[in-house]
Amino acid sequence: MPNPDLLPAARARRTEFLDLLERFVSVESPTRDKAACDRMADLLETTLRADGWSVARDPRDAVGDVVCATLEGDGEGRGTLVLAHYDTVWPIGTLATMPYRVDADADRAYGPGTLDMKGGIVATLLAGRLLAADGRRPLGRATLLITSDEETGSAHSRARIEAEARAHDRVLVVEAARDDGALKVGRKGVGDYHFAFHGISAHAGNYPDDGASALVELAHAALFVRSLDDREAATTAHPTVARAGSTTNVIAEHALLDVDVRVLRLDEAERVDAALRAWEPRDVRVRVELTGGLNRPPMEPTPANLALFERARTLAAEWGGALEGAVVGGGSDGNFTSALGVPTLDGIGGCGQGAHARTEHVRIGDTLERVALVAALLADA
């Protein structure tokens, strides 16, 4: 099957795409519910084995098992790693008020996890089926690694992700495209920091000077955090959650402040990290603890990442497709693989809008085009 023929072949699988997407969305899999996630892992394992993938389960104690599937390919090279995650942000019971549904007139499929990111998993499975139906194999080994804790930072899967990336020539991340369909050639790195302030309580009316306010120092710290922005470098630092005090007539003894940091460059991450760790309270009686740090390194638009994007654009052009590349603020597991120097292309999964929102949906026709693109890339390693 020449690459231009992949698109009509993908479009012919519309019903198959929707049926499989419904099956996956109907198994709710919030990150922190291991039992629910393992049910999703069971379904993935069964489906992948039926499609001819070799499947291994990587057990996890605190989160759902990792599923790793392989299709042996032709030719030399270490092949392609496809990264996905099956966990979602939606709690068990969401389907009762936000059921899976198809709006045929709008060419959209709605439901929790349709876009982020079960649609991307379905696209990968159908890409494998397209190649198999034409007697084609991936050029080099194709490994599909589906993790269970991406939505909470991938702490339990990062080591496996990085090990698999080092064993492959390149990485395709089947996360959702940007809302307009652009692929992601860069992502900001993400830092999560947590301040804890320990002051001295006192009666706010009778003995205010005896107190050392953790809340006041929280306020100073929050303003300092905002001063670390560098819009030219696309760096943002935001205080996001604050908690302090016990009652209205007591100087606050304890306070907590969460901070979100986003950076496009590693040197910016280092600058912000150093500044946060050097910050000191104005009232020396208040003790401050800072925990956390850079959770995901930035996925910079490196020459290797851009070259992989250009190859995808060339393949899509064979059937008249036009692709754009974008740098976005959110992180993914592709941040880890790109930081290792492995060529990484992200946002190659579902097309749609509303990730993490009750309007979450995929655009069916656009996502079927991504099925064809993933198939073309797997056969073009």
C-alpha cells in the first residue's frame, strides 16, 4: 500500500475507530484508582494480543500496571517508540453524567478520555492494523508503551519511559494535537514547588507583636514568585494554591503555598529554581521549607525534533495533508525522551478540544488522518 493510500484506508475504518474508542472510554481509569486502571490494562492487553502485538505487563504497586507491546519490524535500526497513557483525570462515575456519544453531524465523539488520550491509543492500534492489512511491517521495531500515571507526573513510569527511549531511534507521542491540529515540536518544562511556612501564633488583638505571621510571609513569597516571570523567554511562575491560618483572631502560625513554573529552556529552569531556593522571609522568626522542583524538563524544539516533524509533514503531503508545528505550555512524557536527545514528535494522536473539560471530544475525520500518519511514520523509521 503506497503511503497516499493509507488515508482512504484509515477513513474506511471509521466505524471500527468509533467502536474501539467507545470500548476504551467505557472503562473508566482515573490515575489514583489502581483497580480501575488495571481493568483498563486488562482490556489493552487483550486487544493488543488479538492484533498480533507481543505484550508484557510491568506491575506497579501504587498505580495501574504499565503495558508494553511490540511489533517486530523489517530492516535495520532500533525502530520507533510510541508513547501513550491510559489514565485520565476523570473520577469513577463520570460516565453517568458525561456519557460517550457521537455527534455525526459535527463529526465528533465526546466523552471522558476521548481526547486525552484514549483516542491516541486507538489511532495507534488502527495504524498497526492498516499496515498488517497490506502485509506491511514497521521499519524497525515498533514499541507501544502505555503508562498509567502521566496525569500526576509519571513518577512511577519515568524510569521505564527513559529506558525504552534509549533503546529506540525516535519517539512518537500520541498525545492530543493542539486544538487546531498542530503537532507539538516543543513543550514547556514543568516545575512544582511547595512552600511551608512555620511562624508563631499570638492573639491578634492583645499581643500582635508576639506573633510571627506565616500568612504574611506567604504573601511576600507569592509576590516574589510572580516577579520571576520572563515573558521574552516564555517563563512563567505562578502561586496557585494557598492555605493559612486557623481563626480570625489568631496570628497565622502555619501556611502553605503551591507554585507552578513553566519554562522553555533548561537554563531558565535553573534560574528560577535557584531564586526560589534562595528566597528568605522578612520576619526571621518564620521558618520556611521548600520542597519540589522541576517535574518535567523542557522539550525544546531541537534540530532532531524539527527534523522528525519535517519528515511527518512530507509524508502527510503525499495525500494532500498540511501539518503545522507548535510549541505549547503543557508537558508530557515526551519531555523526558526529548531531554535524553532522542528525536521526539508529540501531539500526533487525537485531534479535538476540551481535554480535562466536560466538552472533551475528538474530531473523527481529523483523527483518522492521524491514523494514516502514524502508520506512515511507523513504516518509514
